[in-house]
Amino acid sequence: MDLNLFLINEKKSSREALKLINKIAIPNLAIFVVDEHQILLGTISDGDIRRGLLNGLGIDDSVSSFMNKKCKYFVENLDNFNKVKEYRKLGVRFIPLVENSLKILNILDLQKIKSILPVDAIIMAGGRGERLKPLTDNTPKPMLMVGEKPIIVRNLERLRNCGVKHFHFSLRYLGDQIKIGLEKYKESETNYYYVFEEKPLGTIGSVKLIRSFYNDTVLLMNSDLLTNIDFEDFYQNFLDSNSDMLVATVPYHIDVPYAVMDIDENQQVLSFKEKPRFTYYSNAGIYLIKRNLFNLIPDSHSFDATHFMEAVISSNYKLNSYQIHGYWLDIGRLEDYNKAQEDVKHVTF
């Protein structure tokens, strides 16, 4: 977005402000009044100008005379999660992102970004993809195309759309190829960090190679998932449940085509259910984790997510589950990959 398109200097006239508002041509727009250092001073809309004129101001008076000083903004590096939800409910579309000094860094369009999640993301992308051979003989599984984009890029874009800026990638098989491919999709406001497994460390063991995190909460997910999980709702559930770790799950149904008997030790039938359905919840490979829990992962040892969750439970941390109500597909087999190619044409991601 062109930052300067939405800014006007405090010394400019309200006439010039109206011209700029008319040029942008977005209903109910307020533009941002700044000084010569792009420090945010306030906002001005055509309504502010109309009220100023009715109060005796002139059309060529400076915008500083008309502006609303109580404007809304996000402060960089602070937790703005609840502000996004508040401003969206108020119907505000454009919000400036500022430094502590109130210098404007960017203008965020709340019609385009879903949220601002205060999390680091870890993308696990070290697997060989054996079940996807021969597709993965020369191409790492995360870089396989689903539609017009690599699998991993689809997840990156959805996380970026939720305001995630700090991405950590765990790489091993054809890791340099993944790194080169990811750099092509990197945006200026995001930070990429890479760790390489010299030996297989299981599904979560390589996290211990990451030396520092920016946020206290980490969203960890497998790179080969095609999903439209609502990350904002996922994080809100993490907060509401006061979890130390939240694991996303998908329902797995087993339909029994016969009546199932409940029988006691004497073989007496106590009850029965006709063609029952049993529902189990499977690990979806997406987690929210307080970063201090990573101390439970041993150094330089293979350690799976199942081992980690067992350690979380045995250490009396609170592990909760979150059911994905949208689309989810683990692209582990050729038939899954072929299904993804069709589903991406019809499912909104």
C-alpha cells in the first residue's frame, strides 16, 4: 500500500485534504495528519471538514484546525490482537501502524488482514516425503505446487494475513532448495530464520535448535498441511482456555454397520445401539505453545510431538484441544496430493 496516499501534512489546507479524499474515493475515509517527520497528529474526514466549516473555519485553513486528535492506531511490537477486533466492530478500515514515537510505519487495511497475532511461527519442513515419491525425488515436499503456489507458501500467506512477522523454518531434506524458494515469497515486513537438522530429530525435536523467539507464544505447524483453520479463533481459544499448549484436532468418524451390544461379565445384554457412530479427535499438526514449555525438549535427541505432549501433561501444564471446523488435509500420500489439487479450486483459503 502507498503510505503517502493516506497522509497529509498538518500545514496543508482543508481544501487540499478534500481533494485527496476525493482522489482516493473510498466511502467514509479518514486520512492521517502528520508533521514533517511523519509523526501522527490526528485524522481528518470530509465530516470533520464539514463540522469545522459550520463552526466558522475557512476552507483554506490548515487541516490541523479541523483534525480529530483522538485517532486510532496500532503500536509496533505491542499486543494489538484485541484492538483489531475492536476496530473492525466499529467499522474502521484503515489503521496506521506507528512506532512508540507515533511515527507512521505503515497503513493496515482491516479488510485485507485478518488479525495481528502476537506469536512467532515455526514451520516444520524437514521431512523427506517418502510416500510422495517420485514427486519428492528432486523437490522437497513443502515446495510441491498446490494450484499455483507451493504448499508451504499457502500457509505462510495465511499466517502473514494474521499479522505474523517472525517465521522460523526447520529444514533438513533439500533444505537449501526450500530456503531459496521461500526467499522469493518473502515480504519486507517479515523476518525469516532457519535451522537445519544434521540428523533427524523427530517431529518437534529441532525446535530446540532455535535460540531465541520474539514473542512468548509460538504457533507451530507442519508445512505440508492444506487448511483454512481460523488462526484468529484458534488464538482466542488459547487465551480463553488459559492453555499452556493448545493442539488443533480434526474429527475422525467410525461408523459401525451393525448393532453394538453392551454386555456384562455374565454375557447379559444390558443395552445396544443400532449402527452407532464413534467420533475420535486426531492431532492436526498445528499447535499454540508457551515458549517456556520448550525446556521440556531434550537437546540433540529425536523427540516427537507425542512425546512432547506427554511431557507437558506429566509436568502438570494445561494442554487443551481445539477442533478445526473448516478444511484440513495432510498431504502425505499421492492420493492426498491429487485431492488437494482439486479441492483448492473450490475451497476458500
